[in-house]
Amino acid sequence: ALGARPVSFYHASTDLAALPDALPGLAARYPALDVPVAVIVGTGDTILDPRRHGEALEGVAPDVRITRVEGGHMIPLAQPRVVADWLTAFADSL
């Protein structure tokens, strides 16, 4: 329901419209990242393919940590405890 608010819809649409032009340049810079990167992906995500939009980062940047969990697209909303524990563990590892 929050995503259907006019301001949320506008900002999400603006991001999507900019993506084709912006993303290639951003992705080209991934190998230069010099910070740890943590990504959590839902293995059952039907909106963003977990392999293409998460797991593909493994090996692209120096320190990428992929965590796979059961679930779909909006893991922070559907599994807040799992995400909180994941985030705490990542922060503790730094």
C-alpha cells in the first residue's frame, strides 16, 4: 500500500526511468569498490531474479557477501527479524 502513494509511485517511476542510462556506468565501477558489500536475496523472488540481480555480484567486486534466504521480493517487510539478524551479523563482521 505504501508503494501506491503518489509520492512513492513518482519516485520509484523516476528511478526506473533513469535506470537504463545510469546503470551501465554504475556497474562498470563495481570492480573498484573498496568497501565490503552485503546483499541479501530471496531465493523465491519472482520480480528480480536472485541470480542476475544479486548473486551475479559475487566475484565482480573484491568483498561481496551474498546471503540467500527463503522468500520473495520484499524480504525486509516479510522477514524483518531475518534481515535485522543478517544486518547485525554483517556489521559485527566489520
